[in-house]
Amino acid sequence: MILRRLTNAFRKQDWFTVLIETLIVVFGVFLGIQLGNWNDDRVLTSSADQARQELIEDLRRDIATFNVRREFYADVLTAALNVESQLGAPPNEAVEAQWLLVADVHETGFMWPLQPSGLVYRELKNAGKLRLIADASLQKDLRDYYEDTSAELGVTIQFDSDFRDNSRRLIDGAIHVHFGEKCDDFELAEPSTPDAYDSEYFTTCAPPDDMSSVSNSYERLLAAPHLADDLRLRISEISQTLTFLSWMENQANNLVLELEADT
């Protein structure tokens, strides 16, 4: 229709009509381009908001997981300090006290490995969407957290424990079976619900019926020449783990604040 009018206007040398029709065409093309750009921007903004929210939720899951691990290792540290106080004390003839030491030794050896998944971060990185939600500085902080620090965390709390190995060799097999059947029933948080945990992971466990195995294990633990040295190293490892978990939790909290500030 416009082309026909322009053709007729040229034939009639109606330059005013030519000008008007040309402006209409140019304006229509311009408006179409602007609407396309606006729609692209809207889709891009929506995609960035969704990606940012997914990353924030992933970081919050990490924060909840770090909190769970700190609660867990705080209980382990309490048991380790109880053992340290008993190893240097005179032998206790009360079988109840002997059982408490054996149980605390068992608990001191517990480890709960942790490696943040970083699934959302990797998906955004592979899709090239990190630039949509973070400037260069924030991208560096995210990389440090998900790639460098998280890898270090995996190494930090997955160490081999001499105390764990050596102390378990000194405890009767019947007691290990008893621990597995009657005592090690604490709730470990599921990855999908990392904040589902009790205030105490290790509750008091009743001793086995055969207390002779407790006394035998107790005596071997007290007589072990290097167990106290192994325990001091274990306490150092647990303390290091707690410090690193707190630091990682702080890093994740800071990233959440930075991401939320850009919304």
C-alpha cells in the first residue's frame, strides 16, 4: 500500500507526499527495531534476575550446610577435649566412667566430608551468563569461592586421622558393633535440606551388656603410648576445620549481600 502511494506520488511529482510516506516507512522500521531491542532487553533482564536468584539460593544452601558442619564438629571437639582430660588422669574403676571415655574416643574420630557442589555456578559459567549478574570484581569473588576456596575446603576436612585409625584398633570389635547398631543414629542433614539437624548430634549412648569389653578397651586406650599425641593433632585438625568452615560461611554471606545489592 505505501509502495503504491509512493509510486503514484513520484509520478505526480508530489514531493510532500513522498516525504510523508518516506518518514512513515522510516519511523515504522525504527519503531520495529526499538520494540525488538526492548523485548531483547526484557528477556535478558528476566534471565539475569533468574540466574542471580538461583545463585543466591545455592549460596544460602551452602551457608546452611556450613552451619550444620560447624555444629557437628563442635560436638566432636567437645568429645575430644573430654578424652584429653581423661587420658592424663589416673585410671577410673567405675565402668560407667570407662564407658564414657570409650564413647568419647569413638566420637572424636568422626569426620563428615564436605565439598560445595557449585552446580549453579558451573551452569551459569558454561552458559556464559555470569556476566549478566556480576561485574568483573564479583565474578572474581565467585571464582575464588567456587573454584579455589571450595577445593581447599575439600582437602581441609577430608584429612586422614591417625587418632581415628589408632584408637579404633584399641577398641573391642563387639563395641564397634554396638556403636553401629545402638549409638550411631544421629541425624545427618540431607543435601536437599541442609538445615534439618538436631542441636546435638551425639546423645548419650547406653553401654553394651558385656561390660568386660568396655574395661578391656578402656585399659588399652590408657596404655597406648602415642594416643595422647595423636589426640592433640586431632584437636588441632578439628579446630582448623571449625575456623575454615566459619570463614567459608562468611565468604558465602558476603557474596549473597553483593548479589542482592545488584538486584
